[in-house]
Amino acid sequence: MFSLNDSMRYLLYNRPTDMRKSFHTLSGIITDAMGQDPCNGNVYNVSSK
């Protein structure tokens, strides 16, 4: 379980995304489009179409 708090960094991916994609595809968006490491402890918000 995890908790969200104000010491975390929150990032928004502002393009609509098909949420039926797998975990690997969504983490690829974080890596390729956002230039971030999905395992670095940040919180990523991805919205659906």
C-alpha cells in the first residue's frame, strides 16, 4: 500500500490515453514521452480518452 503526500512530485501526462493498454505500455509513455523513470517514486497521472 502507498500513501500520497505533499513531499512527492506529481506529474500529469496531458494527452488522452487508451487505458486498456498494459502496464508496460503505460510505463513506456512515462519513459518515452515524459522522459521520466516510472520507478523513481514520482506519481504519474494519465487520463483516458
